[in-house]
Amino acid sequence: MTSHFIELEERYGAHNYHPLPVVLARGEGVYLWDLDGKRYLDMMSAYSAISFGHSNPRLVRALTQQANQLNLVSRAFYSDKLGPFLEKACEMFEQDRALPMNTGAEAVETALKAARKWAYKVKGVAPEQAEIIVCQNNFHGRTIAIVGMSTEAQYRDGFGPFPAGFKTIPYGDAAALEAAITQNTAAFLLEPCQGEAGIIFPPAGYLQHCAEICQQHNVLFIADEIQTGLGRTGKLLACQHENVRPDGLILGKALGGGILPVSLFLSSNEVMNVFQPGDHGSTFGGNALAATVGLEALRLLEQQGLVERSAKLGAYFLAALKRIGSPLIKEVRGKGLFIGLEVHPEKVAARDICLKLMKQGILAKDTHHTVIRFAPPLIITQEQIDVVVEAVKEVFASYPSIE
Ligand SMILES: *Cc1c(COP(=O)(O)O)cnc(C)c1O
């Protein structure tokens, strides 16, 4: 049966992913089960979207109750669920207003549109001249505008022409930001920690320094916290490690509780008020079902102390992985339950390690062939982390020693 379902996907699906050869049929908490009933610990969490665990009972209850009541009416009408969700999000993230979309990429597009329109209507940039500054090795999604601002050759290859108006600077270099800003700069968009690039943390003080530079030059500081937000790095937002409150904030992934695509762009009145009825929208954005799940996800995060849990267990996990000390490991880095283990690519392929971990009942995936991401659901326990660390240790020990 396993090979049957793999063959079906390979035969009828576009080959835009290269999955590990496992067919999953059930999930609960930090565990996933394949068709043969073999259990796995999930270290991938669907690229950090499963912070509350698979089929979290509270989220499933909220979902099913609401599904029986009201799902989609579109934004042509009000619902009794969207307002409370937006209010909670604005309060938690200290922003005036929020615009709901579905996927992360759509929320990033929303941020880009808001920044440009703000530049023209409020800042006074000349028509068609607005610039947005982004970082090398960024990942903000897969639409044409977004891959147009990527520096990853594969993400761009064959998809041009791309929209103009983007400038790229090195990540982690605040002086480069200051040098790149002109009178036409609308916004600086960045990930406070680069996820897909391989869990890359900027130097200490960088976020704060960049936020100051943006403020001095009347440039919006927009944080893409789709992956790093909602406690993933041990703070509610990764920007809070440096006490930065971004002018624009993008959330997604875990916001949908690992069940639905739910994303938000949040900002000030000054920015958000550039949107007039008809300027922007999405048929499913902010639907009652999505708003219900999003609100319950935010409540869970608070009520279950998951942010603090991520900080505490992340530190424990990081220290344990660092102690493994195999010559195949180049570096282990992380904040909260957002950890990257980088191998020496000339000695071992990260995918090979992931395949061996899979045999041991651990699901992890490499990014860029060299970094294995450990980003489990935030509800993971210390005992479960111990199991993962033992398995990782065994896998590295299984390679003939190379000096
Ligand atoms: C995953 C991700 C996105 C894109 O989100 P989708 O829901 O896949 O469109 C954007 N930015 C960051 C930082 C991400 O990690």
C-alpha cells in the first residue's frame, strides 16, 4: 500500500517536492503514524505550522463546532467570528489593525501592497518609484513577485519577468541597509531569523539597529514572522528578542493551528488606512471558520504557556544536540524550539541523515542539503526530546568515523 500511494502522487502530481518515502495516515500531538502503523516523532511540524500538535483536541473542537454553524460568507458581509479574532491579534501583537488572508505568501503580498501604497499616499514618494529592500537568502513564499525578490536561483529560474522595485542587501548588515535607503524607500522586509535559508540568526543587535535606521528615514520595518512567530523561537515574536515592535507584521503557518491556512498582515492605522473598499481582498480571507481556528490558536498559545515552554525546552534540546559532537556536524544553532543542525556537506548529505532518522522513527527534513531542522510542536515534552536526541546520536554514530 505504501508504494501504491507514493506511485499515485508521483504519477498524478507535479514533481515540485521531493518527499521522504513515508505515507502518513494519522497524527496526534507530536506523533505521526504511517500506513503500517509505525509511529514517528514529528520534528518538522509542517515547516513550523504544527505548533499545537497534530489534531489538537481544542482546535478540532472549535473547528467542528464552527463548521456546523457557519463557514464562508465572504467579506461582502460581517460575521460574528472575524472581529473577535482581529481584536485578539491586534492586542497580542500591539498593532492597530489586521488584514486577514489565507497563505503566508498572500499576507506577504498584502504587506508589499500596503507598503507601496503607504509610500505614495502618506510618505509622498513619486508615482511608480517606490522601493522595497529585502535580504539575501530571504524566503517569503512562492508568488511571482516574491520569488522575484529571492536570491535563490532555483526559486526564480524560468519564472521571469519579475516586478521591479526591489533591492537586495546582505542579511545581518545594518550599514548595508542604511546605504541602500533612498527617498523612494517604502519598506525594509526581513525575517528576524531566516528559516528556509537554514535557521540563520543575524548578529545580536541587528534587528534593533535596523528598526532605528528605518524610523530615522521614515521607512517601514516589516517583519515576516510567518515561521518565527507565535513562540517558535521562545518569544511570542522573534523581534521581541531585541524589543523591536515592527511597523508591519506578517503571520501565518501556526496561526491556522496546523489545520487551515490562516494568515494576517498587521500594522498601524497610518499604514492600514491606505486600503479603501475594493483595493484588495480574498474570497476566503478571514472566513468564519478560519477566524475561529485562528482565535483559538492564539488563546491556546497564551493559556498553555507555550511561548515559555518553547524557550525552556528549546534551550534543553539545543544543549543536548550540541553535546553529540560528531565530526560530521559543523554547527548546531537555535533559539527556542527552532533549531538547525548543519552537517559538513563534503562528509555527509543531510537527506541521508533524514532517511536514517526516519528508520529510527523521527521525521525531520533537510533544507538546502546541509541543515536539518528540528522544530517540533511546542507541546513536546522533555522525555520526547530525550528520545529524539538518542536517535540522532545513534544515527551519527552509525557512520564510519572520518577524521
Ligand atoms: C512558509 C513561509 C512563507 C510562505 O508561507 P506559505 O503559507 O507557504 O505561502 C513566507 N515567509 C516565511 C518566513 C515562511 O517561512
